[in-house]
Amino acid sequence: MTAPLKSIEGTGDIAATMGDIGRAARAVARVLALASPAQKDRALGLMAAAVRAHSARILAANADDVADARAGGLSGAVLDRLALDDSRVEGIAVAIEAVRALADPVGTVTESWTRPNGMIIERVRVPLGVIGIIYESRPNVTADAGALCLKSGNAAILRGGSDSTRSSRAIHAALQQGLREGGLPEAAIQLVPTRDRAAVGLMLTGLDGNLDVIVPRGGKSLVARVQSDARVPVFAHLEGVVHVYIDKAASLDMAKTIVLNAKMRRTGVCGAAETLLVDRAVAATQLKPLIEMLIDAGCEIRGDKAVQAVDARVKQASEEDWSTEYLDAIIAAKVVDGVDAAIAHIERYGSHHTDAIVTDDAATAEKFLAQVDSAIVLHNASTQFADGGEFGFGAEIGIATGRLHARGPVGVDQLTTFKYRIRGSGQIRP
């Protein structure tokens, strides 16, 4: 058993504690912004090694978190997001190493040009500064967020979910060991030391100007609160109402493979399919096999009349079902009149997160890719690829569905902004 929470929950004055955390983060942000790629990479390598070395401690802490969550009646989807095993702990270490292997974005010149007067102008990537990450359930976010912020030269303030407190603390201890051994300040990655929600409110105010951006990663209520109350910029998505559209030119074998993976590989991730749309032109041949496959895999179907007609086990879909993120083994299913109707349905009910089309018709695929206004749009691939690691980003802090600064998986490049460097030779403006 890990230490009881009482021994690690004492925070005194929460406002004072959070103020100290904010000031410490601001103080080290400049150190991190100027740290060399070699310094950061050495610390990241040591952090991954420490996660492996602390594996037994992390798993013991997680077992206590899972036991409490199960006793509290949390859903299977939440338990899946929370639970760690040997392979998932190894995955945390591997993700840190993947971030370490990425090119360092800080100092990268993204554009350069020479003006007629001879001045050379460069646009160069620089860190955002201090990033606050508020997340639920997933303890691996502690490592993903910490590693991504360090690689991109930012200080991180992490506020994990109350149900993963012990797990996050054990992972954070490993990260701090790596920072110490790597010669970087421990305040580079700070974990809020209380489950009191007042700490979240203080982060949303910006910690006296010491927080530059907030990234919420969790359920709809958390993200909605952050978007509503934050006084600093937010990278966020409200929810993942994800669609898979089976076009009339789709291969049935491919459609079955993609739909099963998109829905059932992990039902609790934000890229899990929540609505299946099938072209009426192939409903007679493709709908029944798809529905039976999902039901046989343990998935509940909520469908329109056309879907209910192919299998008596299908429940009637309500209007609410078309805009619901289940994060569970449930999917809404509907027959639509071709790609235009599918696009219209997604525009009306979707959340601009991730949507996919299955088709062998290149022109139809290009139309879907061009007209579906989501952060991630796929052709003939599972929506479960909505993940920074799968994009080659090493890891992600989350997936942003807004339109400003970052959209899609938020990796190291998205955790930087830019400045302009101008080199002259005595030019003055007339």
C-alpha cells in the first residue's frame, strides 16, 4: 500500500501555495527557455529511466487509486483511463523517450526574408512560458505534459484529477528525479499538491499573471468550466463527437475493420467513434454486417428506423444521441443519403474533433476531407489515430478544436509561439 492521502494532502493556505507555485514557475521559465537542447534531452532521458526504476511504486500507487475509484462506483471507461499495468508504465517511459528524440523546436527559424533596404527578418520559435495543464483520470498525462513542456522550453504546472492523485504523485516524483539528476530546476514541472477545487479556480485566474496558457484535458464539465472561467488563453476541445461515414464506394471488409477499431479499441478515448453513418445506397448490403459485428463485440447500438429494421437488438436513437460523446461501448447509427448528407449531419451534430470516411472513390474522399470542418479528418483509417503519438509528435497534451494558435494534437511545436529577429546594417526609417 502507498502512503495514505492524509500525509500528502496538507497544503495550508491554498492561495498562498498556488501563488508560490506560480512565482516559482515564472522564475524557472527563463532558465528553460535558454536551456540547450542537450540539457533538456539529458533530463528527459533520466526522467524515462526514473519512471522505469519507480515502476513498482507507480503501480502500487495506481492500485490504490483504482481501488478507490471502483469503490466509488466510477464507470468502466474511467477505470480504463485510470488503470496502469507494466505495459502502460513502460509506455509512459517510451513516450518520454519519443519526445526526447524529437527535434528541438526552440530557436527554429520558420521563415526568413530580406527587405529591399537590406534588413534580414527571421521568424523564430520561442516557448510560450508557463503552461498550466488541468486533467482528469489519465495519470500518463503527468509524464506526457511534463515532457512536452520541458522539450519546448516551458515551465509546467500540473493539476491532475482527484481520482489519480497517488498515481500522478508517483510519476511526478520520477520526473523530478530526472530533473535533479539532469541539473535542471525541479520547479520546471510542478504538481499542484491538493485535490481542493479552489486550486483550479486560482489557476483559471492566471496565478497573478504567472500563467500564460491553460490546457484542460478531461470531461465536458471540466473543459466547459475552464473555457468559461479562464482569464488566460485556453487550448481545448469541449468533447469528441466522432463520426465514421461508410460511403457507397466503401469496401465492406475495410469498413468492418475500421469501424470495429474506431469504436471498440478503446472506448474511453476522445478519438473513439460515437456515430456511424452509412450511405443509403449500400445500406442493404453493408448495414447489417456492420451492426451485427458491433453487437457481437459488446457494443450497444442506438439507431434510426432504418438501422432498427436490420436488427431487433438496436435501440431507438433519440435526438440527443446524435450529439453525445459516450466514451463507452455505445454508438449511434444512422442511414444518410450520400456524402453531402453525411457532411451536413457532421456539421450539425459534430464537435469539430475527428471524423472519418471509408470509400474507394478518390473524388468523394477529397470532398469529405475538404468540407468536414474538424481538427482531424481521415480517409480509410481509424479515428483512434487522433493521438499526438500517432502523428509523430511523441506525445500530446491534448487535442485542440479551436481555431487560434493550435488545432489538433498539441505537441512540442504547438507549445511554442514566435518572435521576429531583424538584422540590419545601420538602416533607419525615412
